[in-house]
Amino acid sequence: MKLRALLAMGDLHLEVITGEDELDRTIRWVVTTDLLEPGRYLSGRELVLTGLVWRSEPGDSEVFVRALAKAGVSALAAWDLVAGNIPDDLVDACRRYGLPLFKVAPDVAFATITEHVVRRLSTARAADLAAVLDRHRQLVAGVAEGAGLDAVLDLVGRDLGMRCWVLTPTGRVVAGSHPLPGRVDPAALARAFLTAPRLPHRLAGAGTSIFPVAEDTVSRVADWFIACEGDWEEWPAERRALTGELAAIVALERARLDDRLSVEGRLAQELVRLVVSAAAPDEVLPRLELTGLDARSSFVAVAAAARGPLRPGELRTVLAEALPGPRPVVGLLDDEAIALLPVGDGGRDVAGEVQRALEALAPGLEGSGLALGVSDVVTAGELRGAVEEARYARRLAAGRTDPVCVVGHGELATHVLLLASVPDDVRHMFRVRLLDPLRTYDEVHKADLIRTLETFLQNSGSWTRCAEQLHLHVNSVRYRIQRIEELTGRRLSRLEDRVDFFLALRLG
């Protein structure tokens, strides 16, 4: 904003006393002072307002104006309300130092001048900054593949005096114009983002406002969010609009960092599919190296599925965010996300680390949930068995009601660990041959043979307990077991046949 713009503000009634040829100077801010030597509080290009309380003798004007000129002030606006004039010594001092001087009308308050000028400056800055941010958005989208968010947030902080940060729903700080103040807890910001009934949301205790990045297209647990100092409800319209522009830039940067469409992402997806399909080691190990993993390392497999509206791509994002350590490989198998995580020499409680990381998301999972399974530590050559083990553990977790449930390999029974190493086609054929005759019979006759078999085995072959649990007569249970034996050619009095039925039911 230039000095001559002050004269166009008719409500201010400012009059030029000196410096008519300096009206193209720019104003950065407005400062009111009654100090004789205010230089240490000035940083240049201010419009200074004063009521001359500092003046006790004519020589004071020289001291005052010299301090303003040395600080690089753009102009001075003054009026002595008590004397009803501007003293000649102040006018002379302003002429000597080349400082434009404006006369303030007696009926115009300094607060009114400040309000008008600050509003004009804020509007201009918001427009200028929006243009800069728009240019940066184009750069992020196309030209500047390596551009980041720190520079944009620093620009917002420097030009608007508004410090901002970008965080994930787990409370991880992605970028910021400054370090988070000690009074601001990132976990509290994340919890407020996940649970706020509406966004934007003001977090009163932290003096911070929270904005979504892509509220209409991404679930909150998979979105990033922006935290800005101040109360957004008190901001002018221009600043509110600026947060929308900033959110668009953050969304672009997040999309740029999403590796699903990158070479690395495609390699990760291919590696997961190879491992699950039981590809030979000479196919898996080279792909492992291509993804940046060391085939000599030890690994843990993690399987994850979501209950509720969370989409597979969002599930993959959440899993990658929650996994500890560097460089996990994450791929999708239909609605299930599979990760291969290098763990060095082992000895880590990966299931516990993932559980703690995901618990931060629990407040945002109302009506939905996450189920995860974590395998034991294995070598690169044992990855397929580890993935199967993790998937079994994930199925066990899915049967529980917690918003976030992580089951580690230690909770799996021995037979599950054994079955995890059996090829899919063999397990499928085993299950079909043993149980399909019973399922077909149940569909036709509504005989409930499968449920009877499972209850009979759960009660260790006790006719009485099985009958009580099914609310049947013992003779009815005997009839059903006889029909099961006739349809399958097995005898439930034999231990090996009971074991086969037990395993087939677990595979189902």
C-alpha cells in the first residue's frame, strides 16, 4: 500500500504537511507510539501515529524524527489534541529528514486510522499471497517435483504472521513454518481433528484452528490436516479463503508423495502379489532388492482390513503411516493391505508398536474399525508363510469388537502356524472335499450339520454338552453325527478324523 492511498480514504481526512513528492513510499504496517526514541520497536516502512505526548520542548522533535528516519519509517501522522496544532519544530524536523508528515483531523481517532489501514493491508497481502500460493500449487502439480510444504508455510508465517503446520491423524508433523510451541500437543490436535463435529474447528486451549485438507474426498483417519494459530472465526474473509488455497496445495503435495502410482509403489504391489502366490525364491528375492529392501534382513508381515467405509487405498495409507521404522513395502490384495517390514535382527514387539500407533486413530473410527495381524520374524525365504500367518491373525482380530485390534503371532494356535505354510490350493481342496457335502445337505434340508459338527468338536465329543448347547435331545445329536459320517465317509470316533474336521472348519 502506498502513502497516496491514504488520501483516497475519505473517512480519514488526512492532510499532507510535508513530503508531497514522497507519496509513492509503501506502508508495511501501522504503529502508534508516544516514546521519544521508538527506534528499537520499528523495523521499517511503518506509518507512525503519535499524539506528541513525548514532546516537552522544541528540541524533542529533532530526537523523535531522527529516530524515525533511522528506522526507515515511511511516514508520520500526528496531532496534538491538547495544543490543537502540529508544532513548527516537528514540521521543520520532518522536512530536514525527508519524512512525509500527515495532519490527523481532530475528530478522527488513531484507532480508526489503524483499522482502515490494517484492513487494506491485510486484503492486499492476502491477494498477493494467494497469487504466490497459486503459483506454488502449479509448481507442485507439474514442474517442481521436489517442492515441499515448508517453504509455503514459511511464506504464510512471514507475510501474514500466522504460523501453520501440516499433521497426520496420528499426530505426526509433516511440515511447519516453525516448531510447534511447547504448549501445543500434536496428539491433542490430531484427536480434535478426528472428533470435531464440524471443520474448521477451534481448539481453545491451544489457541489453534484446525482445517481439513480433503474433507469431501478422503476419510479423516487417512487425511492430513492443517493447524493454524488463532481463531478462524475472527479472521477476515480473505484470510479464510487463503486457508482453502493452502489446503489445495497440501492436497497436491500429499498426492505427489503417495507412491501407489510411482515405480516404487508398483514394485511393492508386484512383490506382495508374488509372495502371496508362492512364487519361487529366485523371483521374489530380486524384486525384494528392487524395492530397496535387503534380502539378508529379517522381516515381519502385517495384514490389515477395515470394517466400515474406509476404502482400500485409504487403508493402505493408514497402514503405512502406522508401521514403525523406515521403508515398509505395502500392497493391496482386494480389500486387504499387506505390508512387509524389515526389522533387522528381530526382538521388537511390532504388534505392540502398531497397536499404540493406531490407537490414536480410534476416536475417528466410530462405526468402523481396523483389524490387523502381525507375523513372527522370518527370513526373506519365509515371507509367504509369514504373510499367511499375518492373514490368519488378522481374521482372528476381525472377530473382535475393538475399534482397533492387532493380533500378534503369539496369539495363534500351533495348528494355525502349521496351516499358514500350506499352499492355498491344497488348503482349498482339503476344505472342499471334507465340508462341501455337509454344506450342500444343509442348504437343501436345513439340517444345521456344520454347526452341529463344530459344537461337537468344541465339546470334545461329549454328546450331552453338545445337546445342551444346541438345545437338542441327545438322540437328535446322535442322528446328526451319524448323517455327517455317512456323507463324508469319516468316523468321529477316530482321533485322526476329528483332527481333519477341526482343521477344515478352521480353514473355512
